[in-house]
Amino acid sequence: PYCFSKTDIIQSQDAQIHPMDIGLIRGYGIFDFFRTSNYVPLFLSDYLDRFIRSAEKTHLDLRYTKKELEEIILKLIEQNDLENGGIRMLLTGGLSENHFSPAKSDLFIFCEELLFPSPSKYEQGVKLVTADYVRAIADIKTTNYAYPVWLSAQWKSLNAEDVIYHHQGIISESSRSNIFVIKNEEISTPSEHILHGITRKRVLELAPRTSIRAITLEELMKADEVFMTSTTKRILPITTIDESKVGNGKVGPFTQQLMEEFKKMEAKHTLH
Ligand code: PLP
């Protein structure tokens, strides 16, 4: 496979990063991740906008325009014959003289195999566990996922799919997904301390009456339906939180309908 490394497209195995890059020693860098569907980079413009915004907000110099990034990506899809795959863009913090201040960043763009959750998870829903945590600079897609990577041993031991964060009684998001809550036929999604997911944005288009607001942990635990959204999960139903069932413990009708509508929207975007 080929990747983009710093200035050129090269063999992925030849890509190199300096071990003292503050992306590694300080966890300071940004990334983004999207997928191709039928060779089309799905919702690419939105992901590029977010990546560019993350670079600006972290004071990292991307040195490539949106148009240039798009051209590199289309070339990589062709060279790697990436019909249905993931594409990861990474901008490092750079090799810093004082090992702390952002310096000259390196850009990498990698193609990956996609791992979707199994069909049974969409049919039965999954379990999440709650954890008191709030992400710092939450709306920037930084490479710092130290807390959830560390926590994953715990949620796996509890047979959970992932975590849901709450702090001072207010929920925010899952480790790599956004959250939607349905109660009495009303859909809501958290407004603060979240990454603005591209999948979330699309679901908001499908469900324009969704209320975007602070949602309490108590509301979450009393919801009729809960689901999570992300690039690799699309819409994934949540039927257990900690040791309680969500609603009747089955995938609810609103979630089911949105799952179907999302698939249709995706198909419409990937027709040639
Ligand atoms: N929240 C966080 C912290 C994430 O890392 C991600 C995705 O990686 C999301 C939400 C979901 O965003 P998207 O739908 O753009 O994949």
C-alpha cells in the first residue's frame, strides 16, 4: 500500500516519524479519519474542513490547502484501489527544540482496512459504561486518547463496547462517538464538551428537530432509546448502560428508522 508522507506519496512501510516529535512525547498532534464507500471519500469536504480547523486551533502549520489535500487523497484511493476503506490524516506537533513548543509539523495520510461492528451488534444493541471525565479542548481532534485507551481494559472486562463520559451530572460523548438520547419521541444530543462528529451532523440533517442541549446523566438512564454515531459505526444502538437496560432493552423504532435513513443517505452520496 501507498501513503502520503511529509511531501510525497511513498510505500507505507517506508514512512518515518522522528521519535522526539512532540506528537509522541507530548501527545500533541491532530488527526482525522473518514472512509471510502464504493471508492467515494464519504463527506470528504466536512472532514477536510474539520482537519484544517483542528490545525488552526492547535497552532500547527498544515502547509497544504483543502484542494491539495483532496488531490492527494483521490490519488491515494486510486493507487491503493481503496473501494471500502478508512483514510487517516495525521499532522504531528513537530520536532521541537525545547521538546514542548509546536514546531514544523509532518503530514501523513494513510489508508486502512475498515472494521465495522458485527451485524449482531446492530440487531441487539451494545453496552456502554459510564465514566466521570470530560475531554479537554474537546472540539479539536487531537491525537491524545490516553484516558480512553487506558480505560478500555476496564470496559472490556465489563463486556462493554465503549464508555460514555459525564461530568457534574452532564453527559458529553463516548470515546470515539457522539451520543443521541430519545425520550417520549423527542431526540436530543449533547451540546458541550464534544467533538462535532461528521456522522452527528448528518444525523442532525435526518432528524432536524433534534434538541441540542445539556443532557443529564439521569435523563440518559431514563431514556427510551440511546444510540451512538461515528464514522466507523454509523448509527449503533445502545441497549445497556452500566447494568441497566435502556428502555425495554431492545433496539427502538426511532433508532431503527434513522439507521435505515442513514444507509440511504450514504448510498445516495456514493452513486457514480
Ligand atoms: N467524538 C470523538 C471524541 C471522536 O474521536 C469521534 C470520532 O473519531 C467522534 C466523536 C465521532 O465523529 P465522526 O462522526 O466524525 O467520526
